[in-house]
Amino acid sequence: MAKIISISNQKGGVGKTTTTGAIAAGYKSQGYRVLCVDLDPQSNLSFSSGAETEDCPTIYEILKGEAKTTFSIQKLPSYDVISSNILLSGIELEFTQTGREFLLKEQLSVVKDKYDYIFIDTPPALSILTVNAFTASDYIIIPMLADIFSLQGIAQLSETIERVKKYCNPNLKVEGIVLTKFNPRTILSREIKGTAELIAQQLDTSIFKSTIRSSVSIMEAQTNQQDIFNYSPKNPATMDYMDLVKELIERGI
Ligand SMILES: Nc1ncnc2c1ncn2[C@@H]1O[C@H](COP(=O)(O)OP(=O)(O)O)[C@@H](O)[C@H]1O
Ligand SMILES: [Mg+2]
């Protein structure tokens, strides 16, 4: 039975998509069966993994009940993907029925026994899509930049998580915060780590020991539609993501 993990933070540009792709590829390299669900209408994860987004069933059709989950999975070199496209942005207005928070959970339950891990990349918003991701998930991983603006919006994120726990998914757990584009050697970064620890307390979680360094190879790999383990295995950021995967596995995830 797959563990389902959402990678989430309502801020854009913090490394959600990068982290989703990297840990998915990392788990796959360890021999696990991995599916990624792109739940962001901007479809960055779909693009960076080389998935089709047009003229194929996407997560939008799945949520609408117009396509079967099993037939919408694209088997790609790095991992399996359910892609998204811009149509997904209409979902907030289109889905008004009771139970709409549970659509993704229901659709993923059909393929749960075919995978060890299902990772969900979420949009930079606390929308019905994010609520669907949290409702379907066992764990949330929060990528965060080590900057002073990271504090803003944490209260809303915390409130959304609490509401999902109360009404939709009592077993949901925030597994941890991963600091991305982090340079441990600057004094500023170290100070911000203190701030991040306060945020972790607010969310009743902790900061992962593994932090992810900045590297241009990350964007190059995405542009070339390859995962970083293939594109640049010896890169510092690649090794950091491998450490994160090992840390997660050690935690029993
Ligand atoms: N460790 C890193 N080093 C350098 N660039 C990174 C790193 N992580 C992410 N990026 C880049 O930062 C941008 C935002 O990352 P992304 O994963 O798309 O964030 P989000 O999904 O939260 O919006 C992308 O251009 C990505 O290539
Ligand atoms: Mg993204």
C-alpha cells in the first residue's frame, strides 16, 4: 500500500516541484515503485519529467470523473506521472458539490496497491486542490527558503492543515520542513535557521537534518527534462536530496 506524501507550501518558488521530482527519483533509485501526481495547473513537474500534458488524460479529467486513474498514468524513465495542465485552474469554480475535498483520495485509492510511494506536487495556493492533496496524504513535507519572508503565511498554512485534520483526514502529519537553496556557511542562513525552527514549532514538526544547497544543475536538469540523479549525480544538491531520501527512509517513511 503506497504512502502518500504531499510537497506543499503556498509560496511559489520555494522548491516544491524540484523537491517532488528529486525525492521521487531518489526513492525510485532505491528500488521503490513511485508515482508522482502533478496537482499544479502550471504543470512544471509534468514538463520537467517529460510528461505529455495535451491530448492525454490528466489529473483534471481524473478529478472530474472523465478518465480512469489507471489509464492516465504515464510511465517515464524517472518515475510514473499523472500530469496536469492549465484546465486544472478552473476546478475551484467547477467543483462545488459536497465531498469535493475527497475527490483525489478516492481516485488514488484505485492505484494505491501498485506503488510504494505517491508524491503530490501542489500549487502555490491554499486552494481546493491543496485541500484535496492534504486529504489524500499521510504526510506533508514543506520546502522552505531560508529567508525572512518565509514566516509570512505560516499561520494560514497551519490553519489549513488543522482544518483538514479536523474535517477530512485526522491522521495527516507534517513530517518536516526542508530548507532549500540553503547555504549553511553564511551567517544569515544560520540566523534564518533559528527562524525556521520557530516555524517548525508552530506547525508541530521539525526541520530535516538534510538541507539542500543551491546549484545551477537543478534548473539545467529540469530544462533537459531529466531527473538530477541522471543528469548530475555528483552535484552537491543531488547529494543533498539523496541524504534527504535516506533521512526519510530512516524515519520509516
Ligand atoms: N537547490 C536549488 N538550487 C538552485 N535552483 C533551484 C534549487 N531548487 C529549486 N531551484 C529553482 O528555483 C525555481 C523554483 O523552484 P520550484 O521547485 O519550481 O519551486 P515551486 O514549485 O515551489 O514554485 C526553479 O527555477 C528551480 O529550478
Ligand atoms: Mg511548483
